[in-house]
Amino acid sequence: MTIHLGRDICGNLEQAESREWLVANGIGGFASGTISGLLTRRYHGLLIAALKPPLGRTLLLNQLDEMVEYNSQFYPLYTNRWADGAVAPRGFQDIESFHLEDAIPRWTFACGDALLDKRVWMQQGENTTYVRYTVRRASSPLVLSLKVLVNYRDYHGETQEANWQTAVNGLKQGICIRAFPDAVPFYIFADVERDRTSQKQRLGIEEPRWMLANNWYRGFDLAQERYRGLRDREDRLYIANLELMLKPGDSLTIVASTESNPNLTGKVALQERQTYEESLIQRWHERVNLPAKIAPQWIEQLVLAADRFIVNRTLPDEPNGKTIIAGYPWFGDWGRDTMISLPGLTLATGRPEIARTILRTFSYYLDRGMLPNLFPEAGDTPMYNTVDATLWYFEAIRAYHAATADKSLLEELFPKLAEIIDWHCRGTRHNICWDSRDGLLYAGEEGVQLTWMDAKVGNWVVTPRIGKPVEVNALWYNALLIMADFARKLGKSDRAYIQLAEQTRQGFQRFWQAKAGYCYDVLDSPTGDDAALRPNQIFAVSLPTRRTPNFPPLLTPTKQRRMVARIARSLLTSYGLRSLSPNDPNYQGTYGGNPVERDRAYHQGTVWGWLLGHFVQAHQHAYNDRAMAKEFLEPMKLHLNAACVGNLSEIFDGNSPMTPRGAIAQAWTVAEVLRVWLLLNED
């Protein structure tokens, strides 16, 4: 699988810097940048190490500024934008092409008649990045010089010239860097591979020549941070320079790592990475068991994208625990995002053993009938501020059991699930409680954001949704029917769950607005029933709630079709559903500006990619038109060539042209497209 971008994109700075690349290591670390080579975010760099996996992410290696001397001419291959707006040098102009080979980015630079390839990848399970340069073509030797610019900061921050007592020690094949006495040391190594078929006589620099430095380069511009209303300047420390002569067929691999003894053979490390990615595709083909003609390459690309979100989370009694990074470059592992993403990232990709581990990992954190929503960057105390993550947990377990028939996990988790239901019935944190009068769940209190529409600025919750949110009650109904089904499978009584489900179904009819043809978004809020047209009601149709024979869905088929049609007319876009109707006075069609402005728009019209999966599933349920349902996914195929190449964005502007915004790669967007594509293509 290859995504290919030529000079029309790479040589146009506006186009090239709007496209980003991402590689990850399976423990929370990553590397990222733009295909132009320009770093536009505080989160861009060649080694962002997870020092406390999967968090503690720290920027260590910013960039390698490459200069080629060839036939008495100099070619700077890097690009920087400075505080005064100047772009210098303009190395993007020498990019012949950019490829995403499976999940490995590759650039080809043209220096006269010479071609130099550059690849970047990470070692799975290590804070180790490889940058490999190979001379594909040249009529004479060239000299490659690399200027090493480093950092040492939390990946959310930015560095202004610091009085670090940086220590740099020479090693056999590189250098060791310690920014200050308490800093974690990291290493830069160089591995040279010569083409033995070329002439034996060599001239010039046979081995990498290291020259140490300790100079601050000031005033790098961060354009994307300026767009986000944040500080847009940074300084970086120039720590060393490396020079080496290369001939056609020769390769130089730079290894940046927190490991003192990583694999230093670039060719072997590349083959290991390629083999790993091939194994992911093979597992997926075994899972889908579909003819090749309906297993398109763009879906295979998403299978590779899915792997970047699956990371380790070690527990005291579970050293091989797993979790899901919600999105890159700035999210950690969130309970809600993990449970929504799990079916698509693991089950749809043929990796149920990872799903099992994640489900068990999160079970350790259940408390008062709730899953945590957020594992903070610092400290060990999770945050229990979500009403829906726990309900999505039921759906994730259901999907896992449907795929595996694993009864042992069901037996292990059933008591905990029963406890969750009990806590919700008698009440738990944040006024989350079952209302016996109508069978619906109530949730919320002043100053707390509990649903997925969770934007908050200071003490201001933008969309508080206190009361009985429509999707929470669709999920509650779904969870009750799942519990009834699980009880029967384990030889237990399902009566209590059926009774609760029936009360919920009857009470849910309060949501329906007959004249409008869609559901209220929230009932019994402090200001009354909220009639805003939002996408949350789609789950009342999309969730597979038919668990019990002859047990009716939440809405009649006629109401399902009316609701789906209304959402399609007002909320559907190419990349997902708007979070609020454009006809609403609170609608905001563009996402941008400072944190307050962005959070104000986050759920007030912004398009969310993950909702596309549930819209497609609801459309299929309502209209039983599989061909049409599949068509809704086609724009995502084209989106793989934009934003984060080979991945899917978190959000998009509500207004045309629906520019991608937010996180450049989002777990639940990838997961939902994978999940629903497979659903539509299975018999």
C-alpha cells in the first residue's frame, strides 16, 4: 500500500505544510512533522518519548537539518520558518516526492541528477526513532551533513533559551545527551551501510564525523500554535553536527533513543518494522475473509493506522496491560474513547486478544460503578467525570463476546457489570442516577461535563447537558439488554434487567418530538427539555439493541426513518455529523482561535468524524440499503491523502470546505470507519 504525493503538493509550501506524517512506538511515544519538513506545532519532532508509558511524553529530538554537497553545489534539504515570517532555507523545493509506504513515510530529494531517499519509523515497544538516508542515484559521491537540534520538555510546552548544563559525551557510534543533571539521558547513533558492489576505492569521509556544539537557535515559528491561539515561538539547542560521504547504494541510519543499546543496524530495523506491518495486514485478511476485490487498499491503510493508537499500560498485577491513545498529537488514553474505539481498532482488525486485555485493564479502575474518563499526565489518580464511558464498556464487551464467544471473560466481568447497574440504579457520582418514574438515567451537576460533549473553559461548561441526555439513555437501554443476554448465557436470571429495560423503553418515548420528527437532546434539564437538533439521538437507531427475542427497539421503524432523514438533511457532511444544526442560533461553522473560541465551537457545529460510523449503521438499520450506506464512507478514502497522511482527523469545520481540525489522527474516527465498513461488507 502506498500513498504518493508528487511535486505539485511537495513543492507548494501551503499544500506541503498542511499535510502531516505520524509514526508511533506502541508505548505512547511518537514522531511527527509536516511533509515539507517544516515544524509547525509544539508537538512536532523526531523523538517524543513516553518516559512514563503511555504518558510522560517528552520532546527530545526536534530535527535533523540536512545539507547535501554534490558536484560542488550545496542543497539544504530542510525548511524553517522564523519569527519574522521568513522561510529559510526552502528545502521543500527539492522534494521530488513523498510516499507513505504502508505506515512508513519516505521522502525522495532531487539534488541535481542525484536522488536521496529518507525514511522515518520507530521501534515497537521502545522510545527509539530511526531516520534512514539512502543514495538511490548519483553520478559521483555526495557529502551529507546533519545538524542535530534537540530539546527536553513536556510535549505540551515550548522552550525558550534555557540555562541548561547540557552534557554531551562521545560514544563509539554516536553521542549521549543529558540536558541537565536530573534529565533522562538520550542517545544519537549513526549506522553506515556501504554498497559493496560499487568501486572499492573511496575518498573523503569514510566514517561519520561528529562535531559537538552547544548553541541556541532562537525564534522558530509555530504556525499551528498561532492558529490555536497559543504561544508560537520556540528555541532549540544545536548540539552536534555529523558529516559523511555517501555513494550510490550507501545508507546512513540515525538512531535516536532513550535506550543505551538499541538496534543499530538500520537495514535490520527497517525489515523488522516492515515485517510487523505486514503481519497486521495478514491478521486483518484472516479476520475479514473477503475476496481481494472488495478488500480495498484504503481500508488496509486504516488497519495500519489503527495500530498506532494501541499502547501498553502496565498494572501491578498485569504487566502486559493495554489501552488506547485517543488521538495524536496531544491526547492520552480516555475511557470513553477507548471503549468506543475498541471494536474497530481491535476486533475489526483481527486482534481480539488485545481487546480482551484492554477490557480487563479497565476493569481494574472501576469505582462506584464508573470507569475513569481520563488518566492524567501526572499522578496516578484517574478522573471519574463521565456518564457514558461506562455504558460504552458494555457495548465493547458485547462486541468482543460476539466475535470470540469467550465465556471465561464474561464470567470474570459479569459481577462487575452487575455492580455497575446497581450503582446506577441507586445513584453514584455527579447525580448519575436512575429515575424510577420514567426508567431514564439522570446525570449532571453544575460545573461538571459528563457527556462526550465535554468542552470546558475554567468553570464554564459549554454544553452542560444536565438532565437526561438522549444518547446516555440509548446506551443505558443497550446495556440492560446486553446484561439480560449475558445473564442467560451464564445460566442466570434475566428478569431484573428485562424489567428495567422495559421501563426505559417506555420512558424513552418522552424524547420523541412528533411535529419536528426527531428527538429532544436532553430531558428535564434545569431550563426544561432541550429541543436542539444534535446528532446524539443517532445511537437510538444505530446501537444493536435487539438482544432479547421479540423485544422492541427504542423507536418504531417509521420514527427511525424520520429521524435519520432529518439528521441527513441538517447534520450530515462528507466527513461526519455536525454537532449542532446550522439553523440553530448557537451554531458555529468554523473551529479555530484561542482556547475559549475553540471550545465554544467544539460541540456547537463542528463536524465529528467518529459519528459517521453510527450514522451509516443507523441508515442501514432504517432503510436497509447497503449500497447507499457504503457511499457515505467514500469521502474518508480521499481524506487519507490530506491532513495526517494515511490517517483520519478528529474534527472538521461545519462549513464548507469542512477543513480538518483538532487532532490530526483520532482513534475513534479510524475505528468507526473500519468497524462499519466491515459490518457493511460481511454477509
